[in-house]
Amino acid sequence: MAPDNQNNIHTIEAAYDPRKKISFLIDWLLTLKCNFDCSYCRVGPTGHDNSRPHPKKEKCLLMLDQMYRYVDVMMQYKNSRFKDAVLNIYGGEALYHPDIEEILITSTKYFEKYSSKWKLKKRMTTNASAQFEKWKTICEHIEGFTLSYHTQSPEKMKNVFKNNIEYLLKIKKEYDIVVLMYPHKKYWEDCVEFLNFCQQNKLNFRPRLLDGNLGVYNQEHNIVLFFNF
């Protein structure tokens, strides 16, 4: 195939597996700022950085437009059965961005002109710390959530987290819960208590061990995880 002859391009991916659906993934690190400051969260591009300002709304909307236009170009070369994209929005904490509601509303509006050409599923990785009215708006524009439970968050936010899970169940929204297992005794007990809550309510959850110096576990920790969950 001549590299400069676009008419000979049939796909930009490996061979398709009929048992699986291959989606085009767009990871959007919306902000590095977070409303939590957990000791086990890294500071920097792979975690959070509250010394950095939120990106301006105008810059976010410009980025959103550019992402959609880029995906639209790439979709031209995909098999018609696999023209699916996933936009994963995360941070820091995406909900902490002061313009998150407007950004998400616009994400739906901007996609309208592409909706007949390819499919889009928007997901959010979040600590689900939004108050109820804001959470309702968020849910209108997000198709699926990965929720992270942080044992070092304030008690008030833990109740908000549970209430927001209840709402997701009510509206039958796709979700999964990641429980970050901090091995310090005080926090470990809270993690295990929340795992029990998830299990008793038949929620979709999984424990996650921490990396680095804080993630030091002993046999007692392992017994709890492997024999109870």
C-alpha cells in the first residue's frame, strides 16, 4: 500500500475480534486540582496538584471541540460496525472544576453534529462528591462512572458518596466502585466496613491495594481481602 494513498486505507487498527467491540478511547485529564487531599494520592500528572489552577472554561470547550473533530477524522477509517468512542473524563477531580456542569452540557451539544456518524459513551472517574442537584445534572450527560471511595475523605462526603450511588441505582446508570485500601488501622477498618456495605447491597465493587510506601500490607490484611470479598 502506498503510504500517501488514503483510498487504500481500510482500517487503522489490528484485526477485529467478532467477540469484542473495539472502541476509540479519549482520556481527558480535565483538571489537576482535587477537593480531597488523600495521603496516598500522588501529586503531579498521575495524581492531583492543588497548586495548579483549573483550566479556563474557554480552553476546556476548545479542547472538547478539537477532540471531537479529531475523533471524527479517525472514524472515517474505522469499520462501520466499530465506530464507537469512549470519552473518559477525570482529574484531579473533574467534579471540582467550577464549570463542570456547563462543560458536560456542552459536550452533549457539541456531539450532536457527529451523532449520525459515530457513537459516543462518556464516562467519568470521580470521587462522587457532588451535592444532589449538581449530581443529577452530571448524570444527564455521563453514561457510566468509575467511583473511587476514599477513606480519608470527610464523613459528610462519605454520606454524599452513598447517596449518589443510590441515585445511580435508581436511574440504572452504569457504574463500578473502586475502594482504595489504606492499610493504616484506623482507615483499614473504615475500608472493610465500606466493602461490607457494598457486598450487603450487592453493589459492583472491587478493593484496590495502594502502590508505594503507603501500600504495605501484612497477612492479616490479605486474609480479610481474599477470604471475605
